[in-house]
Amino acid sequence: MKNTILIILATIFNLITCYSQVSIIEDANIGVKAKISADSQYLKITFCVHGSLADIAGLKAGDRIYKIDDKKISDLENPVSHLRNTVVPFVKLTVGRFGMTDFFDINIPQISIITNLDNYITEGNLFASVTRSRAKIRNLYIEFLHDAAKEMFNYKTYDFEFTSNEEPLQEKILFNKLESQLNELGMKRSLDKPDLLIIINFFSGQKEQYVPPQQIISTRIKNTYNWYWGVMPVPITTSATEEGYTKVTYLTTLNLKFLDANEIGISKTPPVVWSGSLSETATFNTLLSERCNDFFRLMLYQFPEVWRQNSKPYYPFQYAYTGLVYNKDDMRTIGDVIPGSPANKIGIKKGDIIQSIDGIPIPNRYNKYSNIAKDQGKINNNGFSYLIMFDGFYKNGEIKPEGTFLQFIIKRDGNLMSFSIAPEVRVVYLLQENF
């Protein structure tokens, strides 16, 4: 029975037990999804929402939870009940992560909100909500596939298969960049008996299209005087011709395939265990060797666990994290404060009423179409603009350095209080299909 359970962890790590027949939960406040292993030894994280408490604490898709508060998952009759009844500020999870040989502990903060999660929002969720409708979507498409039957934790080493006859030097450069990022994940390159053999395919070129001349006709109304009719409107039509031009579009594609090296030669089909493909169109020309680090980072974001098979990514963003949890119905009254966060350390408490942030008031009610990310001209009309203080995309390159203090004016028990908070920088990758 235990093997059929699908466990959904909410942002405060309150778990909801769901069975295989449950409908898909679509809730902005869901923290992570997890499923129990076949041998009931661990919970495998299959999805982690940006801005949730699990994400803030550092949990990632693909992580395995072996213990909760030093109690083995296999010894817990109901992990959901155990977590739900925890009243300490933090829940300690003992986690195994791909590429790491040792277990490590992650402390998930607990907050007092245990019901009506739809009414509350963390800063990461708020940032994603108010920026997604105005963020610039990259002209880039990514696809991922993985063999769910394979145990990715068993793959620890890799090597490359050099196949390019036309651009062998470019292939070597790309593999060198990829090697650096794989090593950061804890993998090691082995020339003798690698677990994975990696193949790369790439293309970089341009397409030219001639746009012929176009005649533009416009009509305006001019008031003229007629001796019989008096003043009357007269349409005046003008025409102009735009010259033809050549439109150039630059195309880039990048494909990675990770093959089980031990099955090559004995498998009837290519033993691909993970694959990722990326394609981009742009109006400007850049070298693939210069962009590949960014491309590989986007692709390896879903390695080894694929949780979104295809999507269009936005540019990565950086938001300011203080640890405040907002009540959507009353945004000025703090819904809760995440334990261990900058706001918690400085003394801000649940129930405090925000008067202003850096001298700017905040809206009283939640509005996902808030203008904090609409344009630079209106940025100072909303106290929530602090969320984007570290992001150059919205600040036109004028970003604040980490360590910059914000001035919060708070009302508590009828008294005004001032707090200086230095937010932490958090990075979020938003995908179009997330919303």
C-alpha cells in the first residue's frame, strides 16, 4: 500500500497524502511533490516550486529524503502525520542528492499557517506572479526526456563520444564547458569504464529573408472653410514607401544524449537514459562557445530529474528574499515570518503592519497584475519593488549590491517601529508553462 502513495508537500511542508486516482493538484502554494521508493526507504522529490519553503531551504527535484527528524522513512508508518504534528521551528530532513556520496541535513522552516494556504504567498511566489505576465520570454525552446525505469543515482562517471567531422574543435570546446558543469554536480569523468557516454549535436547558422518595399497609406482629417457650408472636415490622404530590406535570423540548436555505457552493444536500441534539446532564434549573432554555459545551465537544471518535458524559459531572475509571508487579503499585515530569515533575525513578527518599505507604501490586497514589474517609469509607485532590487532586467542594469539595507516602517501594538533589513539574493528560473 505504501508504494502507491503519492505525497504532496505544501510550502510549509504540511503533507497531503494522495493516492494514484487523485486528480492533479494545481496550487501556487504547493511546495514539492514526492513519491515513495519501491522499497519504502526514501521519498523521492519529483517537483519543487520556486519560492516555496522547501525551495528556500534548498530542496531540489531528484533529492531523496531518507529521514525526518532522525527517524527513518521506513520506520514511519505515516510520514505525513509525523510532519503535520511537528511544532518545532524547523523540520530536519536527511537528504541524498545526485552526485554526492554522503547524506546531508536540510532544515525546512515551519510557519504557523496550517490552513487556507491559498490566501498566503511567499516572496518567491509573489515575485513569479507579478513578473510572469511582463517578463521577456526568450525565443528559446527546450525539451527533456528521461528513462523513468533507470536509477539515475547509479550513474556517477561519464565520458564523451566525439563524433563531429565538420567542427571537431567546436565540439571539444563545448564538451570542456559541459565537463565543468557536470563536475559541479558531483560527477567525474572516466576514460576507462564510464557509467554514461555523452553525445552532443549542435548547429549555428543564419536565415536571410528579403522583405520587399511596402507602401504605407495614411489619412488624416483637416478642417477647411467653405463659403457655402462653413467649416467642414476634409480627409487628406498621403502615401509613403518603405524601402525593402533583408531580415536576418540567427538559429542555434544544441542536443545532448546521455547513454548507459554498459548497455551499448547489447541493447537493441540506443540506451538513452536522459536527453535534452535546445533551440533558439535571435535577431543578433553570438558565438555558440560564448552562450553554451548559459545553455548547459538551463539544460542541466532538469538533470537527472525531468519535471517539465518541454517549455519556453524566461530569462533567469534574481529576487530579494527577506522571509516575509504575505496575506493576499491584507498584504500590509504580515501573515508570518520564516524562521531563520533576515526578517526573523532582525525581529519582525507575524501580525506586524507594514507602513512603508523604503518610504513607499504597499498595496493592501494582492494583485498578480501589480505594476511593480510593468515598467521602470512606475516602479516607485509600489513598495514591493524591493523584490526586484537585485535584478538587472527590470532595473535597466542599475542593480543594488547584495548587503543593501531596506528600511521597513512597522506598526506594532499601535507603535511605529523602524527595521533595517539586508535581503538575500535568490535566483529563480521561470518557465512559460508554469503559469
